[in-house]
Amino acid sequence: MSEQPAKPTASASPPGPALTEVEAHGVERIPDADRTATPLDLFRLAFGGANTFSTCVLGAFPILFGLSFWQGLAATALGVLAGALILCPMAVFGPVNGTNNAVSSSAHLGVHGRVVGSFLSLLTAVAFFSLSVWSSGDALVGGAHRLFGLERGDLSYVVAYALFAGLVLAVCVYGFRFMLFVNKIAVTSASVLFLLGAVAFAGDFDPSYAGVFTASADASTRSMFWPSFIGAALIVLSNPVSFGAFLGDWSRYIPAATPCRRVVGAAFLSQFATLLPFVFGLATASIVATKAPRYVDPAAPDFVGGLLAISPSWFFLPVCLLALIGGMSTGTTSLYGTGLDFSSVFPRLSRVQATLLVGVLSIAFIFVGRFGLDLVQSISTFATMIVTCTTPWMVVMTLGFWTRRGWYDPDALQVFNRRQRGGRYWFAHGWNWRGMTAWWVSALIGVLFTNIPGQFVGPLGDLAHGVDISLPLSLATAAVLFLALLWLFPEPRAAYGPEGARLVRTVEVPVPPITGPGAVADAPAPVPAGGAG
């Protein structure tokens, strides 16, 4: 049995690896000597990954759904704040365990159940990597058309997408430190460009933009207000929630001795700060709807084209820079973590090989989604799946951390990655059916009750008169069901630390020894006796 590692003492840190040195670490526990990141670095990565042009595209959705500017602002604020509150506890697993969140989930879903986190990270990476390439590629082609007369044909888009995706892949291959360098630049430069955009569009912006849900609208239109409002808020909320599977990829480089409140605070503030790109997208979309309404036609919306159409000529170059810098930031933060995690799911693949594989799959989806499917519906559907599938998983993880009092066995978390068996988190043949049941039942309920008008409607989505109640239902179901299962079917006492469990019961059962490649032959040492904490 591995005891929780002692907190590192203050000492001179050796110099870190060079910026262009390909990262060697996979999902194994990061050595204390290499954990030199800070909560500020976490803020830069999480905010940099969202302070982008693709977030502006998501910010335009309230207008595309017919809301007024003020209604859209309320939906945006609700989505950002709710998402930030759901997300921020997920930052603590990295410093505690020195590994990513999918590996940490072994403690609550089982050694094999941790693949759920890998699936969620893949779903998120494909969606947001694709969104970053789509939005940035469209902006670059559109800007080049306005500046240099470049033809806006399919070939131009194909070349732009391929080049941009290749740049993102290159950064992800080099790894964490190169990605951190890119995001340090992106946070400052993108913020300056957004503020410059506020100057560019200040004369055209009218906060009184009314949308379609006005007093003169017919009854059938007015009845769609709440479904549209909630649907817009959920799409906004998908942005912070999308970081849930990735926060541990970056926070694992933060020393274990760092106070949790600083790590959680950095994660929360990183999402609160995204109101900047969200409101930029919302405000410019309202201008597009007024001055160039054909670009917000529900049948074929084109926010990027509309933004370029209303931009003053001097702002074309900043738009292109914003698309390039921001898209690099979003693409790298989405793709890096998934490549990292899949190198453990498929042990024959190195981190670099897994990153390239996921990148190629994402690029295929980019071209299919852009040229073969409805782009807006593709984004909306993926955003819906991210919210409905990821939020219950995050609830299970957060409540699991609380009931365990933040105690984990880092060695037992690595059993799956080493192709071993047994340990504290083996449960039933590698599956903790309590956490797994709470997750899949809640996710299923979320899908069944989803109702995003014109985009995705679940089989039970109309039971609340068209209002989407999927998120509160799935959150409540995950919390109640997980705690109930922990109480009715107690977990082994060995899964909890010296202070025992909080709120839930435990049961004394033997811990199966860890066996397999590299395992120590001795059985685990006995754990302290005790019941519920």
C-alpha cells in the first residue's frame, strides 16, 4: 500500500525543461521536483483556452435563438456563473494526485470505470478543437477575402483548416510548457484585441436590440422564450463545463502543498473572466442582426461572415490575429489533455502518438461537420452532449472528494495505466458500480429531458412545456443517487484515509493485492480500523 506522499519542503528547484523539449510525462504521477506551476498558470491556461474567437461564436447563440441583447446577457451570465461553480472543484484533483482527472476518477468509478473520463475528454476535445478550427479558419479566409480578394471557395477553407489544425497539433506534441507559453501570449493579446473590438463597434452597438420575443410577437413565438433562454444558457454553460475533464491535465503540475482555495479560486476566476469574449460575441451578433440580418438567418447562420461584414476595414487584421491566437489557445487546451489520456487507455501509443491519432480523428470530423452537416446544429448537439454527460460525472467526482476528505492513494490510482489488477480502487472487477450507476442514470435523464429548440430535443424534452430542465434534473439525480448508493451499499474502508469517511458508511473488507507488471509481491498493509467519519 502506498501512503499519501509527504508535502514537499521548500528547496531550490532545478531548472525546468526547455520550451521546445517534447514533454516526457504521461499520466503517471508528476514528481514533486517537476511540479513548478502556480494557480496563476492554471488561470492562464483555462482562461486562455476560452478567451478566444470560438467563445465569441458561442456568445452569439443567444441572438441566433432570438433573444434581445439584455435577455442574451442574462442567459450568458447565468451560463458562465453556473458553469464556473460546477467546474471549479475539479481543479483540486491535479495537485492532490499529481495526475489528470480521468485517472483520479478511478477512486470513484473504479480502475476500469476511469475510461468514462477518457470518453468525456474525447467528446469535448473533438467538439472544441473542431469549433476552434472552424471559427478561426472562417475568420482567416474571410479576412483574407476582404484584404486581398482571396476567393472564398471550398479549397480556401480546406487549406485554412488543414494549416491551422497542423499548427495546433504541433504545439500539443511539444506538450505542457509550450502550451503554457502560447497561452501566456494569448491571454494578454486576445484581451487587448477584444478591447480594441469594443472601440471598433462602439458606434454601431445598440443595447436596445429587441430580438424576436417582443410584445408584438404572436403567441406561438412568445411561448418559445423560455426554451430559447434556457437553451442559450446551456450552450454558454457548456464552455466552462468542457474544462472539467481537462483541469487536472494542467493543475497536476501545481505542488501538492498549494492551498485548495487558491486552486479552486483560479479555476472559478478563469471562467468568470470569459464574460469578456462571450459579451463581445453577444454584442457583435446583435449588431449583425441589425445591420446584416441575412447572416443570422436561422436557416443558414454565419456569425463569422456577419462579423467581417460589419467590421471597419482597419479591424480586419485584428480579427485575423484574434482568430489565429485565440484558436491556437482553444485548440491546444482541448487536444492536449485527450492525447495525454488516451496514451494510457491504449498503452501501445505514446503521448505524442495518441495526440496525433486524436488530432487526425478530430480533423476528419472538422471536414465532415463543415462540408457535410449543419454546422450550427453540429455545435449545438455536441455542446448538449458535453453538458448532459459531463456534469453528472463532475458531481460524482466532487462528492467523492468530499466524502473521502480529499484523501487518495496515488499508487492505486495508477493500476489501470500499468495494466495491473487489484488495489484500493478495484471494487468489483475494476468497476465501482455506485459511481458508475449515478453517472449513467443521471446522464441518461439529462439526454431524455434536453430541449434546445430547433437543435436537439430528447424524447421527454416537451414534458416541461418546452423548457429544458435536463441540467437541474441530472445534477440533482447524480448527487442524491450517488450519496444514497454510498450509504446503502458502503464502500470498503480501505478506500478512505486515516480520518475515515464523511457522511457515508464504510465496511471492512480485504484489499486485493496489486498484481501484474511491476507490482510488489507483498500484500497491502492493513488500513486503520474505522467506520463512517
